[in-house]
Amino acid sequence: MSKDLRSYLAELEQHWPDASLRIGREVDPREFHVSAVLQHLENRGDQRVVRFHKSRDLEGRPTDFSLAYNLFVTRELCARAIGLAPADAKMPLSLEFSRREAKRIEPEIVPPSRAPVKEVVRTSRDVDLSRVPMFRYHEQDIGFYLTMVAVMKDSEENFYDVSFCKNLYVSPKRLTVSLQRKLHKHLLNIVEKNEERDRETPVAMVIGHHPAFYLGAGALTTFGNDDYGTIGSFLDEPVRLTPSETLGEDFLVPADAEMIVEGIIPPHSAEIENPFGEFSRYYQPQVAVPYVDVTAITFRRDAIVQGIFPGHPGHFNLGSIPKEGSLYREIKRVFPGVQAVHMPHSGVGRYSCYVSIKKRREEDGKLVGTVPHVFTNQLQFVVVVDDDVDVFNEQEVIWAAVTRARFDKDINFMKGMPRSDRVIIDATVPFNEPFPRKAVVPREALEACVLEEWIDHGKAVGAAPSARKGKHVGS
Amino acid sequence: MSVREDIFWVACPKCGEKFYCDVQLRHGLIKLMCPKCHHRFLDSESPQIIE
């Protein structure tokens, strides 16, 4: 059986039952039910996959669709999605991501009769997007959005690009395609190449697939890469593809998706979208983007509509994990002593980066700190620490910064960058002056201590309330 | 996308809701849309613009 969203969710429930949560009450897109539940869970530190079993549509009608959220909410879930143990969720996950990016598994083509996503086919007059659950998440979001990926094909070079791209519901047969010039260079390149020849651009949105499918779509590939092959590498098996319903036999869509929305982007089309609460946790400004005239919706009978809670931990992980492995490799080229790279949630997985190194020369911290800025244009802030600091533990990183950096000389700026200078903090121990030693518990003592053998699992010593009744300590 | 986008704030002429837009929409021919009441209007119709 090929990997898909429902097989993943079933596997998760079977082998890791505490990792998912069922919501039985019906959610209504018009009432912010989904984001209210997800926000409450986040506030209480609950990081489970969430299955909403009943959803209404945009007009408030009951549907046969269910919803799946929080598939990427922890690094452990992302690790599991590509077959790693949760214990490998820190740097091993980022490095494995980087390895998978460099590999390909070619897709397999199956006829529509073997494609679960073709169980229900709606074309022409039967297309009605208002019957699909889409959601507003934040107070000022302008409307209902899909938040997954779009597929486009470069017909001249014959490759598919698959990238995250949200879509605003405009009408029963129209969505926007949020092609922000700064974020979606690949897809926009294809649209603009077609526009130069006054041609339409076929596009398909993939709403629900195995999480490894989406992790592969988030890989940092170059323009011209056939992304279905890369996604196969993340799934560790060929992506099964099938001919589209309305975009031509040679436009292939994922056969094992839950839902595919097909359509045509007219040349030079423009529609308003945003405000929308984005990964930055701010509303993205209103802007004009292309729109898609929807020609078909195909789905499984009881399709699971997958979504991402924008500007929250799953969204941050989708930004950080693909970049960490690539940055590690780029730094390693010029500085073999790099130990780990992390882009924390406090920087929304994109704006800040912590790097640990085995320092050999005084200037190492400052030089290494320049490299991430060269390779990620969104990055604002880099902190370089020694290898005794865990870059996945922000408290340790900030401790290193406030105790090891001399702010008059260890904060450096890359000047003249767009919008704001970029910052590098060298928080490594200086070699050229006497410096205190970090206090640690002896390693031998730690290794000799098996904690479970030391903990008394009976009554806490001296804690019996009845024994202390009426007595005052120190009286 | 950086947090420091080139934006301008507008107020909806119908309901007064304030929101911001990318500068590419300033003095443009495409109508803005109020996120609260969905009224469409040109930026020149806004009672308040902050840029």
C-alpha cells in the first residue's frame, strides 16, 4: 500500500496513541472553531496531531469531510514522518532532511481507476468550492484559506514544481494563488514564463497527503528540479501520480492525495488577498496576486482536509528543518568544526539561527556567523556558541550570549542589507583573555547515577500532611 | 517576507476598519478590500491613510 495521509494517521494511532487527539464536535469555518481549539491546546503545551471528525462547509452545511491539523507541530512528529526515531529529532533530523534533498526516487504513474483521489470527481458546473472546508484562523484574516501546496509544470523544461502556497476563497469557482514574489520564486517563475507568451498556467492544489510528501515539498531545491522525485525521496518510495482531470493527460497529480483542486491561472490575472496571519505572527499586508479559475475538484469520499495553523509551531518547523541541514552543510564547507545548527521557534523558524562550533581560532565565531546570512535571505540574527552549548536549548544559547559575548566587540552587523542590517553575535569563549570555567557536575558521577534507582516512589519523605498538622516549622 | 514590509495603513470608508496594504497597491487601479465588511474601494477613497 502506498503512503498517504490516512495510512500515516492509522499508523500513528496504532504505534503512538498518545500523539493524536480526536475532536468529535462539529466545527464551523465561519466561527474560528479550528483556530480556537488549536490555540487552547498550544497554550496548555499540548502538541498532539488533531483530528476534527466533523466539519461544516463555508455556507454552514454539514459535510462528509474531516480535518487534520498539527502534523508538523513537533520535531518528533516530523522525524517520525520520514521514518526516524523521535530521539533523532534534533540535528540528525536536519541532516537526514539534507540527505533526502539530494536524492531522488522517480514517480510511478497509475491510471485514474487506481487513484483514490478520483473516487469523486466534480467538474464544470459541479465545481463548488464553498462545499470544501476552508478556514479563517486569525481575527483580521480577510477570508477562508487553504494552506497546503500547489503543483505547476514547466512545459518547456518538463519538470514539476511543488511549493507551499496558500489560497483564498474568492467564489465557488475561484481561488487566489498567493504568489508573493519574495516567497514563491519557483512557482512565480513558471507563471511569468507563461505570461510572457500570453499563456495560461495550469495548477493543482494538493489538500491532504502523507506528511513526508509536504516535508519533501518544503525541501530547498533549485528551480528546474522535478519536485516529485525529491518528494519520493522523503516518502522513501515513488509518489504515485495520475493524469489530471481537466489540465490534460500529461499534467500529473498525486494519486494518493485526499483532495486535488485543479484550475487555470489566466495570464496577468490579479485579485486582492490578505490580511492573513502568516508565519511571522503578523498579518501579511493586502496585496494583489494571481487567481485560479477552478476547473475540477477530485477527492476521496470521506476526504481528510489537511491544514496548517499559520504562525504557530508546525509552521515554524516547516521553515526551520529544511534550512538547518542545508546551512550545516554550507558552513561545513568552509568551517569543518561546525557541530549543530538550529533555527528556533522564537525566530519563527526563519529569522534567527544558532550555530555551535568547536572553536580553534579567536575569529572563528565571527566568521562562521556570516555564512548563514549568505544562504538564507530571511535571516536577521545569528548567534554562534561553543560546542558545550545545546543550540536546541534556547535558554543555554542566551546564557552563552549574556555571559560570553562582550557586547562592545562581539555584536557585529552586516550593513547595507535590505530593510535592516543583519546581526551576528559571537557568544564563544574568548581565547585571548582569561575567562572563567563553566561549572558542571562531574561526568563520572552523572554516568554512575541511574536516576530511577535513586528516586523513592513511595510517599515523599516528611510530606504526610497529618504528621505536620498544627506544627509550624521553626516555631 | 520580512516583518518590515513596505506598507501603508488605510481606513475603510464604509466601516472604519483599519488595515495595511503593500505599497504596490498605493495609487493603483485595483480596489482594496476591507477585511471586516468586504467593501471594495480605491485607496483614494479612504478617509485616512498613514504611510
